Amino acid sequence: MTAGASPFLQRLAQPGPMVAVELRPPRSGLDSRGGMDVWIDMHHALQRLVRQGTFILLTDGAVGDHEEESLAHLAANLGAEPVPVPAGGSSASDGFDHVLPFLTCKHSLTYCRLFARRAADLGVAAVTVVGGDRSSGAPRCAPHGQDLRRILRADQPGLVLGGWANPHRDPVEQARFVAGEGFAAEYVLTQVVSHHSLAQVERFQSELARRGVALPVVYGVFLYRSANSRTLKQLERFFPVPSAEVAREFDAGASSVEICARTIRALRSVGADKVYVSNLGPRDGPALLERLA
């Protein structure tokens, strides 16, 4: 799929808000009963979200877990028959053009190149290529996500590729990376942010604008399901968590959906109206997303 024909890039170019969802494929190694339940839930979630016209990000070894491979999972869940897509999509779509798998550098280069070729053959909306956690697991096959993107772009010039930025780090430096000639991406996803880190988002946006970066940016939003201190501390291993602020909001009576919606509204108030929501499970995700969108 060429960049010009990508429904995802077309949607990012349109004015107005967009809410995508990040889902995790089932963990690998589940027993037959538990695995079947998760597969059924994921199947229904993918089908329903695609029918709604929602773009779906599929993780690659999220939070250090070994997951079923996203492309194999997609082929099993969307490959059997066409999925009707609402206005803006094709009535004959198989749904793959609404799915964006992640690919980390935490695989062999041979695997990554094969992954990109398979993704192009399936017609996925795009592949977001990121570095991956250096602290555990297999070593990276390339120093940074942009290094792998350049390799994959040479192999699959028609495949839409996305990059990564983290506004929690130095926003000026992050904008410089995105603006660099070698970034090799058509869009940017960000680390999870919140209404408690809005200043970082605004600094990142300002620096992108100052550098004349036209790439669309999709900001990550997290659905905190509780203020459980142990859970929040575990999450802090992977991204900055405003634990005290989230706990106060729950203590004041706010629901998980309302806290997440506050972040979405705050981002929209500063012009960051394209977001993806993380931690929506396959069973309740589609229904919760309707309340957030």
C-alpha cells in the first residue's frame, strides 16, 4: 500500500479528532482453555473495531511479555471474510488496512525484513517501527528504530512506516530526532502522556512547529483502571506515571473512563487531537472506546 492510498494517513490529514486503540495479542504459551477464550475475545474485538472504522495498533512484546505474533494473529482473525468498513473505507475491505502492528528491533534482522514483506502483502495500514526495551530480552538488531526503518524502506518502498517519540524526555531533543533527515517515517506515535504532563506535549509541539515538521503525531493515552499502588509502580517501569495525581482523581470519585477522557480533552485543547488509547482489553475495549471517542 502506498502512502497516498493509506486510509490511516488520509485520516491523519483530515481535521478533527481521531481516537485509535492499542491492543495486545494474546500471550504466547496460554493453555488451551485460556488461550481459546482470549482468541475469541480478540476476534470479536478486531471485527467490531474495524466495522466502527477504528484504527488498531497491535503491540509487539508489550511490557516484556511474549505475545502471539501480530501478523499471524491478524491473518487468523481478519483473513476469513471481508469486514464492512463505514464511510471513508472500502466496503470490500478485509480490515487489514485499519490495523497497524508494532515492530521492535528486538528480533533478528532476517525476521524484521520478513515481517515487513508479510505486512506489505497483507495490506496493513502501516507498521510502527520502534527500538524496544534495552534492559531485557534479546538484543536489538539495529541501534535505533530509524535505522531499521531505513532498511525496511529500501526493501518495501510502498509500506507506510511510523516512528516514535517520547515527550517526557527532552522535548526539544525529541523534536530534533523527528525532524532529522534519517527519521524515515510518515507519522509519529508518542509515549503515553496525560493531562498532568500537558506542558511537555506543548513544548514538543512548539519545537516541531519551529522546525517545520509536518509529520502527523498520534499521542498515547492510558486508561488507568485503578489507583492500586502496586500496579502503578509496575507501570512506572515502562512510562512515567502520575501516580499521586491519578490516585487523587480516583479518591475524588472519578471513574477510569473519566480520567482518561480528561487527558483526551486536554490534548484536544492544545491541538493534539489524534490519540491512541492503551490498556483497553479486547473484551471491554470496543464499548469503552465508544465512551471515549
